[in-house]
Amino acid sequence: MTTTDLDPNSLPTAPEDSGAAAAPAGPASASDAPASFVVNVPGLADADLEPEPLDPEQIVSGDPVVTGKVLWESPDGRQIRGIWQITPGVVTDTEANELFVVVSGRATIEVEGGQVLEVGPGDACVLREGDRTRWTVHETLRKAYHISL
């Protein structure tokens, strides 16, 4: 399989688009599952990411800038996969149910009443829905994520 160009129109949206077998689906039918595809996340140019402005109340210090790109969203909007990037600074957030893998950069994620997570390239992280977090981004952080709402 080759890397998919990041033109949103070129990303597969259903198994019949690529002829590849879809990942096993949960309660939804297999036709709701995306086709298998590959995206080269480190090679994704910053220009391909779209601004995702932070609420000013989330910014604790610095001037962090968030950008991203949704690569796939389920028809019901409850599953989202994409790329997300944040420049250095300190921000707060309330998390969704998320699994992500850090592609580049480093951050410290403090979970209110819980653990302090140090993340960097190659780290997989799971955040629970409702967790209140404080992100200290040391180096511009880029991650590939899957969110379940």
C-alpha cells in the first residue's frame, strides 16, 4: 500500500473506494467503516493543517497555536481520526475519550487528581473522557489521534 495524498477528496470513505478490507466494525455496519489507508504524518506539511483556535481561557502561558486535519469522521460524528499539532505553551483542556500517538515533539500532560504523563515521539497515550488536563508543550507536538464521543 502506498501513502495517501492528503487531498481530503483522496482519502477513502468506504471499503469499496480502495478494494481493501475494512477494519472490523463495532455496532455499525461494515459499510460505515473507513477503508484501510496510510497517511505519512511526519511528511504532512504545516500548510496542510487547518487553524483550530484555542479558547483564550484555555491558555495559561505562552502563545500556543493549534492546527489540525480531520482525516475521517463516522457518519454519526461519534468517531474522529486525524492529525493535531500545538506549538509550545501551557494550555488546559477537558478531554474526550482519545487514543493518540505522538509523531514529534514533547509535552507534559497533568491529569487533575491523577497522573503526570510525559509524552514524546512514538508514545501512545489514552485520555479518558472528562479528564481535566494541563498541557505543558515543550516542543511543537504533533499527534495522530482517534477520538470516540
